[in-house]
Amino acid sequence: MAISNTIQIIKDTVTHTTIKLTGFFDGSGQENNLIKIQANTLYGALNTTGGQLSVSGNSLPYYDLQVNRCWYDVSGNGSAELVWSSDTPQPIFCMTSTGEYDGMGNWVTIPNNSRGQANSNGNIGLITYGMSANQGYTIVIELRKNNQMYQRGQFDDPASFNYGAYKTTP
């Protein structure tokens, strides 16, 4: 048996994404996955020409996500680290035991500090340390999307998107 893990997208809207990550260890090693959450596969990712990537076109070289909230439970004596993927992964959180970030909404969102480094594309990875057999983790992370790289509804319902107090009305 190997490390078993899951990625579940709980909510994926035009502004936020909530994803649950789980992992269970059999004692055969650690997890070193630099592409746990792939930024250009999330809903509304734009292509190089400004259209939806899911429809056609090439992906942008970088997709900006920010960590808005995170809840985690890491069992045993091991730890898990969420990182911004790049040639030199940049830490987001180092997690042991149980905790949360921004549970009450009093903290700021965490921007990607690997932007501009080699192979930084907005993906999020996970690295574990000291996890042994029958230990695991559960992480629920809420990400905020940058509207320059993700659509805000203009393709889903253009009439409603452009209708409002400062727009022309029919």
C-alpha cells in the first residue's frame, strides 16, 4: 500500500474556491507533492486571449490565488506544510496538531510570495515530515481568486454582468 490521499473541491465559484485535502500514511514514506492544487484547472481560469481556458486557448503563465482561510488536523507527531510551487517552494503554512487560520475573519489573506521565481505558476503543493503508519492529515483551504486571471461572470451571463447602477440599461 502507498500513501492514500484525496482532493475534493467543495466549492468553486468566480471569486473563491474551497478544497479539502486528506492523506493517510502506511509508513512507506512522506508526501512531496508540489502540484496538489493546480491553479489553472479551477473554475473561470482565463486563457492568454482573455477567454475561458476551459473552452479553448493556452493557459496563462501564472494564476494568482491567495489563501483566505485554512482549517487543518494533522495526527501523530508528524507535520504538513502547504507551499507555493516553484523551483524553490515558498511556505504558506506549517501545520501540526489541529488549528485554523482566519476562522473569525480577523486576519489578512496570504498572497503568493513565489511570484516571479522560476516555475512559479500559482499552484499549491504539500510536503509532509515525520508521518508514520496510521497517521494522516485533513486540510480545508479557502482560496481567493484574482479577477485578472479568473472570470467574474462576464461569460456566464453577460447581460446581467453588465447591468447595474452605472451601466447602460435596456
